[in-house]
Amino acid sequence: MNTPWTLANRAARMNPSIIREILKVTEKPGILSMAGGLPSADTFPVEEIKAACERVLTDSPREALQYAASEGFAPLREWAAARVKREIGIDATPDQVLVTSGSQQGLDLVGKILCDAGAPVAVETPTYLGALQAFTPYEPLFHSLDSDLEGPTPEAIRALPTQAAGTRFMYLLPNYQNPTGRVMSNARRDAVMEAARAVNVPVVEDNPYGDLWFDEPPLPALGSRWAEGSIYLGSFSKILTPGFRLGYVIAPKALYPKLLQAKQAADLHTPGFNQRVVYEVIKDGFLDRHIPTIRARYKANRDAMAEALTQHLPEGCDWQMPKGGMFFWIRLPEGLNAMALLPTAVEANIAYVPGAAFYAANPDPRALRLSFVTLTPEKIREGVAILGRVLNDALNGSHAPTP
């Protein structure tokens, strides 16, 4: 393009989210989308939020609409510190809590203060696409950890270059990981953190799905095992509503000032009105009543998808039953390519996310991710049946799936 603007080198490392691009396609009428990692809008507590907005604008309108503290609304920070201590064993104080514009901003702030060009950052295989997008502009050298059904192996962590050689941190999602849905057992958490301490590589723990368990409550956080070597990211997007863009970072006191400075440079503060409204909703234990309704809905959807996958997917497809979260991770039979098949699937009115996007290196072309939370069980069964026909037609050499 003929333009007087010269882009920074880091801009060349920024790429569009394949998920966001696919979501544009799914706006086509009739598409059954299992692509986006969106929570079900049917779970949003609209009436409670409406009432909270009214109370905030009645009781503290000047404060709610004014500039606010960069650290965040003090009562909300106190709530977050108390909840992670009670629920997952992180012994944090409110002055370690930084309220962010979604946990995605937390990832960006972590990248900004910890990543240097060429410095290694370790990630799971596969890992959350949004984290790769957040860290990439800061030019780290991604190191993909060998991973199994419980996440990264302790052996892979012990083989990491030590901090003296530049490994800045490991980015891990221990609970119902995006994209695979896997969860670390308690024994694996112990082994992972023992290995991390042995090589002195700290951990960034992302936990947006931890409350979405179906059968067993959450295990103690990774950060409960090594407080000074852990950053914890929490979010309200999956348990309340993503529209407020509200998350939080819990950081060691030695690291907190730099995260705060990065936050101040980014946006001064997370919207104070949003923080006050959310606190007004949750301060009296609302989430303890609300989250179980989300779990029940999502579990029914998971069961419907598992039944449909068993019934309709061709032989050779591999998947595991998630114990929580929002996703199934499917590996297609040999010879099929999830990215190449996506246009055919969309033409047949079904959308998914090709799994290759979730790899820092050596992507698996046979993998794909399905979300089971935004459609009804009936629509899930219909969509999986279509996907099964697309895959069977591809295996049989047909380019036009049965309608």
C-alpha cells in the first residue's frame, strides 16, 4: 500500500485471530457454530446486573463515573483475594490483586514486563491461541512443552533452559484447558511445580474455566505451591458476563509494581463503573448460587455432544470426555486436514476451529476444537451429525457433503 506510515517491527508479528475470523463467517444465517469460545448468553444474569446498575448510579454516581485507581476497586480486590484463598488455596492479600480489562489484558501486561526478544517462554502443546497472540509482539522464543492428557510432563519442564539461560516463565492452564479440555491431576500439579522450582522457571497460571467443573470441585491452584514464583489470572467472563471485560491478576509483591506501571501506561484503569456493578452483583454470594446453574446447563450440553460424537463421527476419530469447561478436542483420522475441510463444513452449515492455530510450533493438521456451550442439545446433535457427514464424505473421496 502507498502510505506514509512505517510500522514497528513488532506490528509484523501481530496476526488476526483465526477464531475471530471464523466468527465472522458464522454470522451467515443457518450456520451451527461450535467455533467460538463464547459463554452461553442464556447464563447472563440480566436482571441482577440491571438492578446493580441502578444501585450504583443511585448510591455512588460521581465515583462510578469518575477516573478510578489503577489498581482497581478496593472492595473487588478484597473479594478476589478472599475467594482464591478460600477456593483454591492461593494465600494472597488485596494489595497483590490488579483488576484488568479482561484476563486477556493480564496476558498482555505479563508479556510486556517479562518478555524480551529471543528470550524463551514455555507453553503447553497445544495452548491457548489468545496467549500466543498476546506474547508474540514482544518477540519471545516459544518453547513447546511435551504434553499428554494431563498437560505438560515434568520431564519436559526439567529439560527447560534455566532462568540463567533466559527462560522467563511457563504459561499453563491447569483446569479444563482451552483448547483440549484437559485437567491436571493433583499429583501432576505437584510434579509440575516441583519441576518448575527445580529449574527456577516461574509459572503464569491462567484459570478462566476453573469454576466450570461438572463432577469434582477445583483442585488447589499451581500458585498455592510456589507463591513467589507464580502469577495467577482470573476472569469474570465465563461465570458472569464477558461484556464487562473484567479480570484480575494476582502477582508476587516484588512483581506487582511493574505490572501496575504497565497497566497505567495501557489504559490508566479498568472502567470503574463496570467494577462497581460487578461487585454489587457478587458481594452477597450471588456466584455461589449462579455458577451451579451454568454447570448444569453445560454438563447437559457436554453429554449431548459426547453422545452425538459417538454416534456420528467416523472410525479413527479420537477424543476425550472433558470433565469441565467448554470444549471437546477432536483428532481426525489420518489423511484428513481440519483447516482444508473447514470451507466444506461451513458450506454444510457447521463451523469449528481448526486445531493448528493453537500450536506455538509443529501444528497438528488433524486436530479441531468444538465448543458445546452456545447451542442447545438438539442443535448440538444436529451439528455433530452434519460434521460426521462432512468427515465421512471426505474419507470416501467426495467433495460435496450430503445436506
